[in-house]
Amino acid sequence: MRPLRLVPDNTNIKFMRGRFAGLIVSAVLSIASVILFFYPGLNYSIDFLGGVVIELRLPNPVDQATIRADFDELHLGGVRVQEFGSPRDILVQLERQAEGQNARKAIETMLAAKLPGAEIRRIESVGARVSSELFRKGLLAVALSFVGVLFYIWFRFDWQFGVGVVGTLLLDVTKTVGFFAVTQLQFDINSVAAIMLLIGYSVTDKIVVYDRIRENLRKDKSMPLRELIDRSINQTLGRTVVTSTTVLLSIVPLAVIGGEAIRSFAVTIIFGIIVGTSSSIFIASPILLFLGQRRLRPGIAQASPPTGAPRIAKAAGSP
């Protein structure tokens, strides 16, 4: 019995024919993501806004507008209400820091009167100073990861490879931020962890392709860079698809049945894997082609001769 292969052997897909389309579509999506970041913006969690989060288990489903009105009567700040896994599980966020035990007592009194039988499963509080610090440190962590990637690629490869990876990562991250803005998934500290994980995965995938390109550059000194990149992508395509599929098979169940606590994290990983895998082919490789044509393949024409036509090497000193 022959093993199942997600990608056939010896594929010969001309990926670089779509290099302009890939770069243009990616740039448009990233610009749109930056605009969406400012308007309508992200659905920040209590981690970055500060305030109080309350998880309730209700005896019976209650309309969210009713719960919001009940909390508004306490004058503890702006109120967000959402389901947390089931219609009976409710998550309430108060955007402004409440006043300790007095606020908790007021909440318990209100619930006893308005929602008898409601169980307070947890109350967590985050101050404005702490939330601001978390946001700054999250941005700093992402920025440091980019710097680390740039130095690593620059040390291991030529500068063209480093620029290709970092430029592609910037596009990947901006698209992920745009995904949060469009879906209005809650953006919390776990979301920052998801973005960091995606950066690591995306870099690994691009290094696999770039390493094969560098290897083929050493083996074949006369092949045009465009043709060599296509060959390298085809040679690593099976590994790329299998790796991505394996990760997706382990993450999809978390997104489906993992509960609200990790759903945002899992969905972000799924989106990032799809974007990161496609960008290795349609973004990182075209950037390398544009930057490395003259240095990596000086004097060699971009297009290869037709199939069956002999390659004629010009002798040194010949006219």
C-alpha cells in the first residue's frame, strides 16, 4: 500500500509567475490592517484596559442587555457583557477599576436582588498602571523578536535573506492584527503570546525555503535565480505542507472545543499558520528575487532558455 502524500513528488509549479500579484495583495491587506487597527480598533481585554472582570454562572439564560443594565445601575464604569462558553456562563468586564471590597459587596448585593441564584465564579482586577505596563512590554517583546530574527538571518545568510524574512514578518504581523480588528476577537496577553509563536513558526518555515535556495545556489552556478527559487520551493513544498497540516490538526480541536479561555489563542494560531506558510512562497521568495538578482546571480539572465534549447556559455574575452 502506497503512503498518502499531501504533495506529489517532483512538482514543477512556477510560483514566481505570481510574484507581483502576491506582493500587491499582501501590501494592500497590510495597509488595510493598519487602518483597521486605528478604526474600529482592537477589542482589548482587561489585560490592556484595566478594570474588573467577573465570571458568572446563571441558573437560567438571561438577556445580555438586562445584565448590562443591572450593572450600569452600580456606576462602576463602562460595562461589557458576553457569553463565556454557554448561555448560562457570562463574562462581565468593568472598564474602570472598582473600589475593592465595597465594589464586590455592591455587585453581590445587586446579583442577589436582580439575578437570584447567580454564582460568582471569579473576580479579577487589573489596575491602569499594570495594564499599561503589560501593553508596553508586549510591544517590546515583539520588537525584540524582530531584531533577534534580523541578526540571526543576517549572520547565517546574506543581507538579502535577512531583509526578506523581516519584511515578510512585518506583513504577517500586520495581517494578524487586522484579523483581530475584523473579527473583534478579544486581544489579551495570550494574543501577544500567539503573535510571538507565529513569528517563530513563520521564521522556521522561511529558513527551510531559504536554506534550500542557498544550497541550490552552490550546486548550480548558471541557473537563473527565478528558476532556482521555483525549484527550491517545489523541493521543500512537501515538508512545508506536512508541517503546517500537522500543526493545524493539533490546534483546530482547541479552537472548536477548547472553550472561550483559549479560543482566541487557537484561532489566531490557525490564521497565522495559513498566512505564514503562504507568505514563505509568495512574499519572502519574491523579495529575495528582487533584492538578490544582481548580487546572487550577476550577469545571468532572469529567464531560462526554452525546454530542449542548448545553453550557450559565452567564453571569456569573446565578443
